[in-house]
Amino acid sequence: MTSPLSRTRSRRATSSIAVRVTHAVLGGLMALGWLLLPVVRQDAGDTAEWPGKGRVVEKVSAAPGQGGTSAADLVLPVAAVVVAGSLAAYASARRIRRARTRTTPGRAVPGTVPLAELDRLARESLVGTDDCVRTSAEELDSVAALFGREAVGAHAEAVAFARSELIVAFRLWQRLDDTAPDDEARRRTLEEIRARCAEAGRRLDSEAAGFDLLRALERSAPAALESAEARFRELAGRVSAVQATLSGLRELYAPSASLDVAGHVEQAKDRLVFATTHLNRARQALDRSEGARATAYLRAAEGAIAQADVLLTGVDRLAAELSAADDRLPAALAGVDTDLERARSVPAGAVGGALSGRVAHTGAVVAEVRREVASGPYDPLDALRRLVRAAAALADTPALGRDEERDRALLDEACPPARGAVAAADDFVTTHRAVVGPGARTRLTEAERLLTRSSLTFADVQRADALAREARRLAERDVRTYGNPYAGPGDDGIRGAVLGGILHGTPDPGGVPDPGGDADPGGVTPGGVDTRGVDTRGVATGGTASFGVASFGGPRTRYRRAVSAPAPVRTGSATPPPGP
């Protein structure tokens, strides 16, 4: 099958040949007319009949200073010159336009972005806009702690709008993953994805100035610093309790039950190390009356504190979910036993082999769950998930009929594992967003959308559960590509901050930040931390912006005065750049 690109080129080639032939024919006709004009005029004006005189030849003498050609003789040549000049100008303009829009030398559709490039731009738009929305929400929490929720109402609406546009964009990307559209349909979908992200970015950008004015960190830095320090002290006091909770989960349940939060305490400590270092430097900068520099340190510390809160809260939430699932499991087992009794009471000749097969499968799942509960530590969420799935398959058998009360009970039992999976995946993406790609984010967003539907069904819950676990798997794969960012002492938590998107840079599993702060010409230390604006101890030194933390409108560096070097400061926006 000929690709759309090839078909377009062939049509354009045929059209170009036709235009050139037309140009040649018009030029030849005009030249021929110009040559025959004197002959025609001579035949028409050579002789004149005078009464009684016979044929008289009229000779026209040219007056001094005038030519022997009348003005009428110049009409056709002038018209020909004008037409030829117009055609030449049109052809030249077309050649220039083709040269400017060409994507490959000599072979391209003018004005069309290659599909692979458009795919890459859409991926970047999704990831960048998602980071902007997440970080904007974190900043809203910090401001609300100072001024109250009422003060950030308009900005919260902007974040909600941007999130709604982003949900639609992720859903379109999910549709591309689920189907295999042709090139034209894929191009239209990718362009709509970028348009949605651009609209989300524009809305965030429109609120950026007002949010900056509301926050005015450089003027209220002492109050903001005190608020951040209070949050830091609260989280630092929670670490030991959360560590004890995690140890208790490992004793009470199977290892798989607490696997999702296995490293949360260590990561939270890493973020808190980064936070305390930068809070101290912010305080020192304030003492030196360096408000802009203090603000830069404070914003980085606030980002680390927010992520530490996410990590510690994730452990507490999982403990509550496991306890609730453990309490719910006996009632779920009793419900499935009742379903099995109903199914076994149906006469064997009334249905085919489908019912008997589902009865056997459900009975095996019930027996396995009971054996796990009796034998020792087990995973309550996983046991409940398997039990509800088997019971739903059995209840879906037409021979048993529909029981609305039982369907509602199964839906209630299916929601806790699904919501837990979504929350765990969201925590992981939030605290590792610098390296998580669009695949995990897309599945997570779709799972969240399904669970928030007004008419929630059992199929929605099952689909959301599967998507959330797939999102977690893809996100972990993305992180594994960069190795363990927490290995290596003495980095003041910078590597974790880079991985979490608090600082810009690329984690490198091959080393740790250079303690001397010497960077290579590219601005990256052997440890892989971007030091073009931050030395490895976190001190703003100039060059590219130090704390390019995403905010309203994208990766922004609003506090440029913290950077003393004259090198340009990197700025950005959630609005995707126009395509080439």
C-alpha cells in the first residue's frame, strides 16, 4: 500500500508539470501574437479608398521627437511583460516556500511534521504538562498553608482545568496504545494531544503572574520559611513512627503486601536531608539579606518536604488498607460460599459446561485463600482481589440470574484493592517524575478517571485496578533505567531531588556528585547532577537557573536574581512549541 506521503508527492509532481506546461503555452502564444501584430496592422491600414482619386497610399511622417509607433502598439507587449513577471514571481515564491518547509532534502511534503517527530513532541508535551500540574498542586498546598484555601481559589480552578485537559490528552494517547490507526488518524490524534496540552499550559500561564503576586516569596520569605520548617519538623518526627509501622507490616503480612512501600522510609529520609540542607541555606541567605537566593533555596526545600510527606503517608495509607482488607475478607469468603451453593443447586442439565467450570475455579480460589489465611502471613489485598474476581465471574453466569444486592457487595469489595493500586502508582510517579515516561502516566490517568466515574461499574473497577498495576510496573521500569539514585553517601539528597524533579538534571548510576563542585564543560558532574546553576552542595553559582522547579506554566525560574552570572537563565512553559 502506498503511504499517504508518497501519494501526496505524486499528486504534487503531476500538478507541477501541468503548471509548467501551461506557462510554456501561454508564453508561446503571447510571443506569436507580438510577432504578428505589425503584419495585421499593416494589412488593415496600408490603403484607403478616396472618392474619385483611386488608391492612395497614406504616408505618415513622424513628428520630431516622436517614434513611428503609436501607443496602441505597446499595449500587448506591456501586458505580456506584466503577465510573464507575475508568473515568474509566483513560481519563485512557491520555490522559496518549498525550500523553507522541506523536512528532508528534495523529498518532503511542505509544512508537514514527520509522524515520528510529532509522536516525540506529543510525548514531551504530555510529560511536561503532567509535571507542571503536579508541581502546581504542590505549590498550592504550600501557599494554602500560609494564606488559607480561599486565597488560592482562582489558582486551584486553573489547576483543575489544566488537569481536565490533561486527562483528555492522556485518554487520547491511551486510545493510540489500544488501537492501530492509520497514519492520518494517528497524526490528527497527536495534534489534538498537543493542542490539549497547549491549552492546559496557557491556562496555567494566565495564572502565573497572579500566583507570583499572591505568594511574593521574596517579601514574605521569613513567614514562608517558618511554615516550611514547621512542616519539616512534623515530618521528621513521623519518620520513626512510620518506620515502626513498616516493620509491623512486614511481620504481620506476606512480603508482597508491603512491597510497594518497601523503600519509602529511606526515600523520605533522603528528601528530608535535602530539605534540611536547603532550609539552613535559606536561613543563612536571609541573614545576609539575600532574599532572592533564600527564595530559591526555600522553593527547593518545599518540593522535597512535599515528596517526603507523600512517601510517609503512603506507608500509613497502605497499613490502613491492609487492615481493612483483612477485616473484610471473612465476609467476602462467606459471600462467595453462598454463591457457590446457589450455583451448585442449579440442575446439571439446565446449563452447559460453563457453569461447572466457573464453579470449580471459584471453589479452588476460595480454598487457596483459606489455606493462605490459615498457614500464616498473607497479603489481604491480593487475596481479596482474587476472591472478588472469581466471585464476579461466577455471578456473571446467565443461569444464576442477576442479584443487584450481590452485585453492589462485589463492587464494594473490589474498590479497596483498586483504589490502593491507583494511590500507590500515583505516589511512585510523583516522587520519580523526572524519569517516568508517558506510558505509566497514561495508564495511571485512565485508572483515576475510571474510578471517579459517577456510574461506577464492576468492569470499571477491574479495568482501573489492572491499569494502575501496569502503570506502576512501567514506572519502575523507567526508574531502573537510571539505577539506584540513593546509593552513594555525601550527596545531601541531591540525586533523589533530581529523580523527583525538584532539581533539573539526569541521574547517573555510575557515580556520585563531585564533592568539590567541579563540573565538566557541559555542566554535569561525574555523578550526573546538572551543576550549570547549582554546585554539588546545592549553592546557586550562576549559569543555567539553579532551581528550575516546575510551577504554573511549566519549568519556570522566576527567581533569576538568585543567579549572579550573566549567562542566560533557562525558562520554559507548559505550552508546547510550534512544530517545525
